Amino acid sequence: MSPLADLSFEVLDGVVVARLQGEIDMSNASDLGAAITARVPSDARGLVVDLTAVHYLDSAGIKALFELRERLMGRGQEIKLAFADDSPIATTLEYAGVQSTLGSAPTVQGAIADLED
Amino acid sequence: MASEDAPQLISIPGPGQEFLGTGDPLTLEETPGQLEHIYRLADPALSELALEPLLDELLARAKDILRVDTVAILLLDENGNELVARAAKGLEEEVERGVRIPVGEGFAGRIAAGRRPIYIADVHHADILNPILRMKGVRSLLGVPLLVEGSALGVLHVGTVTPREFTNADAALLQLVAAQAAPAIDRARLFEALDREHRSAVALQRSLLPDRLPDLVGIDCATRYLPARAEVGGDWYDVIDLPGGHVGLAIGDVAGHGLRAAALMGQLRAGLRAYALDGHSPADTLKRLDRMLQTISGRGMATAGYAVVDPASGTMRYASAGHPPPIVVRAGREAHLLEVKAAPPLGSLPFAAFHETQERLAPGDTILLYTDGLIERRREPLTAGLERLRALAATRATAEQLCQRVVEQLLPPGGGDDDIAVVALRVVPVEAAMRVRFAADPRVLSQMRRMLSRWLREHGAQPDEIAAMTLACGEACGNAIEHAYAPGVAYFELEATHANGLVTLRVRDTGRWRAPRGANRGRGLKIIAAGVDELDLHTTEAGTEVVMRRRLGAPK
């Protein structure tokens, strides 16, 4: 079986960018969350989770994102999401009523810029 | 003692007194007794025997005719440095104890090195390495080389426990025995070496081919692989589980046979799979494979075909590199050859270009890939075999039945000279109602989503409806997984029905639905509510059932 989701990392302007691809559900959400947490050093300016290439996200994924946010907030770090306004991610967050709670921007660059504000 | 009357025999009377012969051929006296001996030793019936019985029979006759107490055959080992006892009469211990004599040393060693007969009148006075000869009390020895095309592959010697003067005639008869034995031994060794190579090639080939087909949603897949009888070839097949629920089907045929072809096949199979998993199109995949093959030194050539099938839409894209065309079977009604744009085999032309053909497979249709071993027959044009295959394939059958049928009907009696590989993929017709039992494991969720979205699509749902309902169902199934419990493995069931534009999804499990606890459970319910028109929950002693309904084509 090919893996459900792919994860890669980049550092731009001191911000860790975690790029996700594919589908996130109960089978991989917490593992992905843990993998991302492990890659954010305490001196990073913040974390951007790039979801532009994710085409499925459900409540398990939302839960993992919230947990990630909590862990980073404990260290004084912020998290921003990147996804298109009309993507499945936007739909899921809207259905779950959390579209504004987790800050987001349509692009990675936009999300990085938001972190600086 | 050396005798002036027998100049042709090389005699070793004692250490330091070695005589090298003149090399004149030995002659036989044609007396009636001798003739009879010759017939016995040159008996054509002997050539019918396999190696072991042949040696056994020859040695027995030689021992009898020459009136000796021991007869033995030693053969050169693989390195050609030592002689190893192989068969013996009266000297069986020599064989059992694995006595080894270095070439050039001792009695047998000098025969092999010099490629000439040697006669030892009395072993007490000679340089004999072999402890067994001494042990047995052998006194006189006569030995000749076993020659094939001028090189020695071993030694044949006879001995007596009482001193004996071997004559020219004795030596000639012994050489007659050697002349029978040597070619037979040579042939047998050749077959042994070929067989070893064949067996390791077969082992390599088996390890390179997939041993389990992936579990794929919405399709029915079967394969067959029949290696060639005599020598391994380089045929391969592959079924690749691609992202997004697509399936890759590969078929290939490396030119040539043996270990080399099998090894190259392994490289090509792995290369194609890697390019396919990277998401390259069929044409691009073959192009990359072709370029890769060009970089392998001593490269061969291979034909190949690669298809990517999307079971959800039934779309198939196919590219070929000189490979016979796949057969498209329309739900048991008819079968035809896929029209393929011609392209050269991999590795045959620099900068070759590969093209794609597209075809739609409706539910129930099958695509069949194969290698030419299935259709090639001697003294028959390839098109005849192809037509035979096509006609056979036009049948209502599952992928498994189709593979079985074509192989049974087309395999030549006694097996083929060429490998045969077959892959069949059938798009499974969508049921009016879908009812599936899943193990209560988070890993089944992606499979559930694929099956449900395909089912919804076939029932006319729009993409946004499919996304919303799949998401809702995903939440319900996730909940079932979380609180499912049972002795042993826990399961949940998904049932999807469609009547007059109303879709009903039921998720049944054996657990108890827990009221939303923590923020996240509430989110799950909200997601379901947003995706469907109605949500009902029944909890009984047996378990929980979640029922979700949505009207298709109505705004939400």
C-alpha cells in the first residue's frame, strides 16, 4: 500500500514549514502531529503547516492540529496553516466550526508573513 | 622391469628411473580373444547408460577382461589442480575417503599431467602417494589418461596384488575403456554445470516476481506466471498500488535467456515500479525506463507495456515499447485488441519516443496483458496466435477465470519454450446496494472512502456531494472504530443504499456510541450534520447504528 500522506520540511526565514500531501485521518493524524512537533526547535520563530496539497482532513486531523497548536503555545511559538479558500480543508474546518480558530492563509508565504504580525 | 620388447609402455622400475615414452600409439593384436574383449568394451549399448551405471559397467568389464584386482577412475576437480577418486572396484575406500592426488605428483598425478600411460611394475619401489593403494597391497599398476579433445579430465588405472607385467595389449584395452568413459563423463559434467546455472537462474527469477497482489478497491485482478521449461527467460509482470486509488499494470519481456536475462528483468521491474510510484504517466515511465536501460553496460533489450487504470472513472492509459497489444474485453460480449501506437522495444533506439492510448473501461470490462509466449507458435504467424487469444478472451468471466482459461487453452503441451506472463484486471460493477464489513482498524478508513466515493459517483452524486457524504461517513466509521469492542477482532458494517435520489448510509457496530466528550467529539458530530440531511442514532444491547440520509441533487 502506498502511504496515505507524505511529510517534508523546510526552514524559511527561521520559520519551520511542514509540508503535508495526501490524506489525513485517524490512521495517521497523531503520528504526523508527533513527527511535526519533533522537528520544531524551541528557537524557531514559528511553524507553518502547509496543507495546500492535502485533499482529505477530518476531525482526527483537526484534533492533531489543535494539539500541535497547544504544544507550541506552551513554548511561546505560534502556528499558522496554509490552504486554499475552496479546498477540502476549508470545508472541513468550516463544518467543524473552527475555521477562524486556527489561523490560516492561502499560501505558505502568506502564512509566514502572518506569523510576523 | 623395463622390457626392450615393449618399447611403447612407459615403465617406472624405481625412484629416479622414470622413463618418458616415445608416444607411439599402442596397437592391439587381433587374436580372437582380443576381439571379443574389444566388443565387450566398445559395446554400443553402453552409450545408452547414464553416467553412474556406465562407469560401473565399464569398470566391471575392465576388471574382468584384464584380470586385475582393482580398477579406479579419478577425475580432475573444478580447479583442475587435483584428482579425486570417483568410481572404483576393489578400491572402494579410495572413493569413500575422498582421496585427492595433486596433478603432477604420484602415479595418477603424473598420468594426468603428462597425458600419457604409466606402468609401475612394483609399487614397493615407486613413489606412490596414495595410502589406499599401499593398504590394499597393490603391487603392479597400469594407468591411462581420460582424454577429451586432447586435454585430460581424469585418470583410469588398474592394479594387481601380485606383481604383473602389463603388456601393450593390456594398455590398449585399457585405453579403449578410457575412450568410452571420457566423453560420457564430459557430457555428464556439462549437463551438471548447465543444470546448476539453470537452477540458480530459476531461483533468481522467482525472487524477483511479486508474490502477492495488493488488495485493491473496485477491481478484480489476477495473474499467471509460467516459466519456460528449459531455460529461464526474462518475462515479468507487476501490479502497482498507486496513490489516489489508481492501479498500475506492467508487463515485460527481456530478450534472451538465463541468469543474465533474469537479472536484467529484475532491474527493469524495479525501475518501472519506482517511476510509476513517482506518479509518471505510462509514456513517461517507459521513456525513463528506456533511458535507464541505455545506461546499463552490456544492456539487452526488452519489450514492455504499462497501463494506469483509475477504477473510479474506468479510465485507462496505456503505453507500449514494442510489446504485443493488450486485449480489451467488454463485459463478456466481445474482445478486441487495444489500438496501440507503435514504439520500439526498450534499449533498442537512442532517444526513442513513447505514446499513450486511452480507453474507457466500463464496470465489468477487463484488460488483459500478456507476453508473447502465450501466442507464439512455431510455423505459425504471430497474428494467428493473437486471434486465438482474442477469441478465447471474449467470455463472461472474472479476472481469475479469464487467466485460467487462456493459459489452459493456449499453453503448448508439455510446457512452453518461452516464459508466459499474464495479467488481467476487471473493473468491478457497482452494486445497487453496497454492504461491506470492515475490521475496526483506522487503516480501513481510506479504503472505505474509496469504495464509498466510487459507489456514490456511480449513483450520480456530484463531487461536492461525494466529498460531504464521504466526510460524514468517515466520522461515523471513525466513531465506530473508537468504541467498537468484541471478543477477538471487532468489526463494523457500512451499508449504502440508493432509492429515487435518496442515499442512505448506515454504520453498524457492536459498541456503544458515547456522548460527545471533549471538544473533538462535538466537531465530529458537527461535520456529519453538515454533510447529510438527516442523522439518526439507535443504540441497543447489540450495538449502535448511525443512519445518515441525503437527497442527491438538492441544495444543502
